Amino acid sequence: MTSFESDYNNGAHPALLQHLLDTNSAQSASYGYDTWSDAAREKIRQACQCPQADIFFLVGGTQANATVIDALLPSYGAVVACVTAHINVHESGAVEASGHKVITLPSHEGRMTAHDLNDYLERFHADPTWEHMAFPGMVYITFPTELGTTYQAADIEAIHDVCQRFQIPLFIDGARLGYGLAAEGCDLTLPWLARHCEAFYIGGTKVGALCGEAVIFPNGAPPHFFTIVKRHGALLAKSRVAGVQFDALFTDGLYLSISQHAISMAMRMRQLFVNAGIPIKDSPTNQQFVVLTTQQMNHLMEHVLFETWEPVDADHTLCRFVTSWATTDDDLQQLSDALRTL
């Protein structure tokens, strides 16, 4: 049965598998000092137009988030995020497990606003008892958001301006970064992103890789980041596994081209729901959220797999359908056939 449950339910893009196979018999240094990781870092620096960037390869998104946040914050520091943020909802308290509170702001279709952030930070610093509170030491946002929406460049620039005013770093979770950059109307680029945050990562796990996230510090990593990675159990002895894959992803524009494929498939999927008269939320990315009646939901579950997100009312449920680099015409045809028989 075709699955639209997530964008990481396939293996890896054939080009990555081939590169892993081609390099399999070669010996290499460990812990990220291998030839292919070095090549991948250089290709990413070029793509970001950021020759001074420090780049590390970690395995997955939660691991990357928890490790970077712990590295950027002092022991008494907290991270500010939307209430819908992945670190607040779906990471099992990983950030809190390292001793850092997540301070939440309102979510505007998954997005933080500079106004809300500035208002919170001003109120915090104006409070005479602030030393008794967890200190807001950094800001976390995702691009694209957990709800499939995106930020415009001006939105992130405004958030970054607030961060600079209060001298705290901005960290951008890019687990689905490729799908955000490929979305219609996106006015961000990798070079622009590297100039408007202190840390971000390029997601591989959801965008063609077996596993791996490329964590980027455009102006240099925090002190002892390598050691902090290992302390979090995030240092792979065979880190070439991630390096080889990113070497392939950043060869001949593969990362962006497979992301564009997922967006094309998502827009075709979106039209299928529109044609069927099913309410759908606004999302230019590979995550599409639709409101199904219980009857519609149960019928579609017999034909394709997808994720139930949250109840809307007694007879309606918000459901998520996700495309990826691996979505095929046949996958969409199965969904189309199921919708026609509602």
C-alpha cells in the first residue's frame, strides 16, 4: 500500500547508494576526518557562499537539535520557540533532558513573529526578578515549519534582527530545508540563510539520504563542539556514512533537484484534493494538511497510508499527506483512484 505518512519512509536516492557502494572498499580516517566528508563540507561551503563555515555531520534531526542547542546555551540558558516547534512537541523532551527549558511563543500557522519575540524579550529583561528565571539564550525556528508553511526572507531577517539586538543566536532547523527552498514563492537561498542565522542544518534524512544532517555554523562553531557532539552520543566512528551521502547530494545540484520533484508531486496531490472538494490548508511545501470526515478518512485508509494529525470536531480530522524525493506517478494514481471512489 502506498504510504504518504512521511518523507523518510523510503531508503536513499540511488545516486547516494551508488556513491556508498563505490567508496565502500576504500579505507578512511574516522570521526568525520575522511576524504568524502571533507569534500562534502567544501561543496556545502560553496553552495552557501560561506568559505569560513564550520560543518559537522550528525545522524538525525532530534540529535542535531539537542546537540546544537546544548552547545549554544550556557548551563542556565533556555531556548525560545513556537508552541508548535518540533523541539517542544515531538522530541520527547530531548532539549529538557540536557537541562535547558523550552520557552514557547504563539504559533502563527507554525511561524514565530519578530513582534512576539521582541515583546517577550523586552518583558523578560524589564522584569526585576529575571535572575530567578530560565534565561532566554537563543531562538529556534524551523524552515519549513512543522505545519508545512514557510517564512519569507523578511520574516527571518526581522527575527534575526531581534536576536542581534538581545545578543542571542538564531538556530534554524532545516530537517526539510530542501523542500522549503524548492517551494513556490520562496525568496530564501542557502547563501542568504548563512548570513541570517548563527547555526542551521541541511536535512538529509528527509531529503534523499539514509540518514544524516549537515550542521552549519556560518561564522564558526561554539567552543569544543566536537567534544559536545561526542558527549551527546552523536559522534559516529564511521561518520563517512553521512559524509559520503552529502558528497553525493551536493554534486550536480542533486539536493535541490530532488526537492523540486517532491514539491511538484505535492502540488499535483494538492489538486487531487481540491478536485475532490476536500478542504485543504495552505502549504507550498511537501506536507499537505486536509480536513477529512470520518467516512472519508476510513475509506482512504483502506487504499493509502497517511497520518492523522488532530481532531477538528466530532466528525472531522486534520490529516497529513507527505510527498518526498521518492514519490512516483503511480503513488499519486493510487490516491487519485481512492478519491474517485469516495
